[in-house]
Amino acid sequence: MSKTTTIANTRSEIWLARLGSALRTTLACTIVGCTTFYAPEPIRNHLKYPAFSYVTTILIVSDATLGDTLRGCWHVLIATLQVMILSLLTLHVIGPENFTSRVAAVAVVVCSFVVALPESTHLMTKRIAFGQFVIVYVSTVIHGAQIGVVMHPIHVASSTTLGAIASVLAMLFPYPRLSYYQARKFYRLYTENASERLNCNVEAITASDNSTAVGFSTQAKSLSTVGAKLLHSIRSNMDGMQWESPLRRVFNPHSIDLEEKLQDLEIPIRGMDIALSSCTSFPVGVIDEDLRSVLLNCREKISQKLDQKSKCFAPYDATKIAESKKEILNKNLTIAYKDLPTSFFLYCLQLLLDDSPIAKKTDHMVEKTQKTRKIREFVLNFIPSNHNLAFASKCSLSLGLAVLFGLMYNKENGYWSGLTIAISFVTGRQPIFSVANARGQGTAMGSIYGILCCFIFQSFGDLKFLSLLPWIVFCSFLRHSRMYGQAGGISAVIGALLILGRKHYGPPTEFAVARITEATIGLICFIMVELLSRPSRASTLVKYELSQSLRTLQDCIGGIPTTITSQKDMPSSSFQALRDRHQKLKSHVYQLEEFAAEAESEPNFWFLPFHSACHSKMLESLSRMLDLLLFVAYSMEQVTRLSQKEGVCGVDFQDRVKENIELFKKRVGIMLKCLEEIIRMKSLRKLENDLKNKNLPCDIESGEYPIADAYRTLSGNEEVDSITGSFLQLLEEMANKTYTNKDEEMLKGQLLFHYRCLGFCTNSLMRETLKIESEVKELLIWENASTEVNLKEIYCKISSLRSE
């Protein structure tokens, strides 16, 4: 197997999966079209809105498995029941003959608000319900009392049901597309990818020159990117697996968390990447022929384990490889205080050999608390939060305005302004200008394609529908492009379906122009309400989320336990608290990444352009620190467990280790606090004005700052090396200490094994903090090009202003 086999294999499998999804989407749309055109007349009489059948099909079946489709059908059922109840009640109270454009808009606002308000309702259910409300009330305005109260909702429900049934049939033919098999396929690819990354990392650290090491490191980075895609593909199939076999969740609630097991495999390999990036030159001095043979031997055994995992799919419960572990521990004794990156590399190898649960989420002692918390969250899901109240208000107002202005412009085609945005809403933020642009372009492209096909096949009648098939396949791939994404791809395929997949809607060109205009009306309403409901730009939220990340990171580092006692309950709760803080930090970093992506795509207008390169570097540092904190928590947990055994670690040694860790926590914590305060600052100009208004000095050299020494940064890599050096001296003393008892000697090796991980992680955390400080300074220079930036001076001014 070549070094990058899984890169080509993954691309091929993803392409084939997308092609299969596109063909099944085509089949589902074909079922809808054939039913609409050729079904018996009693059935066709109830399918008055084939456009919404297509919309339902596209929403459910795109990139779906059988489990995802079953879940989508459940959401369709819930949405249809809600719409039937609310619309029948509304039509009965108001009366179809009294429906005007304004009344329809108000009805859409009220009913959409009711459906969107519960937090427990899935987004798919809300999107389907929004579209159904638009069709029911707009059709009532158009047809009045001609059809009656009951038939409008029944026709909409029938058309929606057709789309759901077509989706299920497409997933079953010619064979079921099961989430289980998709996850198993990607799991096999992921384990092969992990094996190749391991091979590249081992080859890199044992390389005889820099160029060879850089080559293997570059391959490992490429493989890491592919591995992240495979992990995403596996996670996306997990919910579908539950719908395909719901009894598994009922009768086996304690099944192994596959995502957690995957993280136990992924994080040590990412740790190897960090260790390699910390190596200053190659060949690494401490790696002799003996150590090289140990590394190659471990690589071979881990590769065999990964190969077995890929074949059986289930998480692998391997027995400990005692011989390899002993070799690693023995080699660690000789290099533990000489070369921390190499020691940490060996540590990650050991974790892979042991299948150590480094990414465990929940400690057994707090399972009862977690269950209580889940029950509380389940109850709170039925109580609308402020966030969901804002979401419901935004959706209902956008839909109401779109329906009102759409009907005012063109009564016969008033559906499309509301339908265009009904399927556009998300519960979080999204780059509204990019999404609106993609939807507008997609609608135009699909409509033009439909007009051209109608012109070409005008003499062939219903055969024009066949021209849809390549377009659906094309749009399925378009959905995965950066330029158009989900919004543009879905709009493009629906735009063509509404022209080629229906009959009796008038001249295609006139309909296309009217629909594009109506879609533009809906998108304008969508943009205006979005801007009014969230006045903060994404770049502003990036600064806020960055400060929150640094605040939580400070809490994580401050929460690292330093007291090693014989008490059993205290350390467990401390480590669980650290893991909880880590999960909070992880959520902040993910949110920061989303805001940064949105800020990069939003227009600048008259604002300063977003410094994407600087924020990308800070995100990279924060992501690396997230991984390092997991290693810190795991190594300290093991040190605490091993130190409870008598005879190896004396009180004096533990106190000196505690002093070193406390020094690290203090210096990094103060630095992060200062950076957090600086990032929270709105602007240097406002800070200077506030100082002048309060008659405070603006020059730090004036000597009038009582807290001039508050900003204490790590004085470069020299102080980092000094703090780490004192820790290495402790490891050297421990390594040179001999014991006559073999058990004590083995215990000493195990303690050194975890202490060297702790030393490397604290060293790396300090260096990453320095990198963040450098990027914060660069960001301030970017925002204040005409002003000299001094972080110490800025923090002193902020502190003085706050103390007043």
C-alpha cells in the first residue's frame, strides 16, 4: 500500500456516494413526475401542488440514507399534522371568502410563529410546515371559497405525502442504502487512513534529514485533512443508523459510543503531529537504531490492530501488547528529560497500543448527575428560550412580508416569494448575503435551463421531463461546491423542476420571469428581517467569541489539578470538571470557526476588511490547545492514580512538581486574562477618548499608572524554556533514582511516562499562548494602522479605566 492510498480511495468513495445520491434523487423526482402526469384521475385530483412534492423530495432524499429518509418522513408527518390542525382552524374561523392578501400574510405570521416556537421541533419539520402554510393561505386568496375549507389543506398534505413516499421508494430501489453500510465503509477507510498517517509520522520522526521529514510530514497533513472528512461522514450516518434499527437503542442503551472511540484513535495521531511540529531539526538526536526499531515495531503492531478494526467495524477490544509497552517504557527512561517531543511521540504510540480512553466524556461517578441533567434538558425543550423566540419571530415576519408583497405584485404566482425562503431558515446564524446570492443565482440558472429545454423539446410533449435527469445529477454535485453550496444547488434543481416537471402553468418564459421576480421579493424580505433581527456583524461576533474562548481557556488551565493526595473522590471530580470545561471550550472554538467563516464571506461595505489570515492562525492555536488539554487531563489523572502507591514519589518531589505547574498556570492564566481584556476593547480610539473624558493619563511612561506591572507576559521562548527546564530537572532526578524492587522500578517508569507528557503539553501550551499574543498584536496593528500598538500600555489603560 502506498503512503497516500486512502486519499485517492476516499475521493473515489465520496464521488461514488454523491453520484449514488444524485441518481436516487433523480429516481425520486421521476416517481413524483410520473405520478403527477400519469396517475389515475382521482389521485391526480388530489395532487394539486406537484411543486411542493418536488420540494419535499429534494429536502428529504438529498445525500440521505434509508434511516435519514425515514426520519425525514417522520418530520413530514409531524409538520403535516400541525398544518392541518392550524390551517383548518384558521380557515373555519375567518372563512375562505374573507381571505385577502393582508389576511393571508397575518395568518402565515401567526401559524408560522406557533410552529417555530417549540425548541423540541426539528428544523426539517418547521421548514415543511412553513411551505405548507404558504401554499394553503395563498391558494385560499387565489381561489376564495370555490374549493372550501377542507380541500386546500388536504391537497397540500397529499402532495407532501407523495414527495415523502417517492423518497422512501428511491432509497429502497434497487437495494436499500443503509446508514450502517455507509458508516462501515467510511470507518474502514478511516482506519486505513489512520494507519497511513501513523506510517508517515513514524517515517518523519526517524528521518535522516530535514527534506525527508518535511516530505512525510506534508503527506501526514494531507492524510489528516482526508481523515477529518471521513470522520464527518461517519458522524453524519450515526443518526440514520438509529432510525434503521431503533430496537438497538431501546434494548442496548449502554452500547459503545463509536464517536468517542474514534476520538480515542484520532487524538493520539494528532498528538504525533504536534510532536513532529515541535522537532527543531532532523535527524532527531535521541533516536538511535534501538529506538528506531522500537518505533517501527510498534508501527507494525498498531497497523495490524487497525487492519483488524477495519474488517470487523465494531470498536476493537484488543489485549495489551505487553512487550511493546515495556520497550517504550524502557526507552522513555533514557530520553524522558532529554527530548520532550520524542517522548511525547512515544506517549501517543503507547496510547494507541493500549486503546486508552483519552477522549472519554463522562466519568462513571457523575452518570447519575448526567441523567438528571438530560431529564431537565428534555423538560426545558418544551419551554421556548429567548433564542427560539427570536428565531420564531424572524421566520414568521419574513414569511408574512414575503407573502404580502408577493401577492401584491402577482396574485397568481404569489406562492413563490414565500416558498423561496420557507426552506431557507436555519436555527443559528448564516452568511445571509452569500446564501441569498446563491439562491438567486440557482433560481435563475434552473429557470433558464428549464426554458431552454422547453424550447428544444417543444415538439416532444412529456419527453421534456427526461431533460431533468442530467440536471438533477449536476445540481447534486453543485450542492457540494464552495460557490453555490446547499442553498444554490437546491434552488437550481427546484427552478428547473417547476418548469419541466409540471403542466398547465402558462408559457414557460412568462412563468420563469414571474417566479424569479417573486423569489427576489422573498429574498429581499429575508435579508431585511435578518439584518434587523441581528444588527451585529459576524466580524464583531468573532471578537466576542474569541474573548469567550480565551476566558474559557483560562478556566481550563486554572482548573488543572495540582494537589496529589490519597483522597479518591476529590481528584475524580476535579478531572471531570476539567473535562466539562474542555467541552465548553470546544463549543466556543467551533462557534468561533463558524463566525470566522461567515465574516470572511460577508461584504465589507464601509467597514474594515476581515483579517482572515490572522484569525485562522489563532484558530489553529486554539484547536491545538484543545488537544493538548485532553492530554493534560489524562496524564494528570494517571499520575494521581499512580502516586497513591507508596514508595516512589515522595512529598518533596510532589511539592516541587506542584510549584512548577502552579507557575505555569499563573503565567499563562495572567497572559490569557490580559489578552481577553484587550480583545474585548471596542477600539483604541474609543479607549483614548474614555481616558480623556475621565482625565486619566494616556502615557504609560508618565508613571501615573498604579498597575503598570499588571501586564506580565511570558518573556518569549526563553522563559518557556526556563520553566520547562526546571521541570526536566525533576524528571532527571527521578529517572536517575534506582529501586531494588522491580515493581517500584516499573512504577517509576510509568510515572515518568505520564510526567513527560505533562511537561511537553505545558511547554506547548505556553508556546501557543505566545503565538496567540503575537496574532492579537498583529490584529490590533491591522485595525489601527496609524497608531503604535503596545499591548502592555493598552492593558494598563483598560485596567485603569475599569478601576475608576
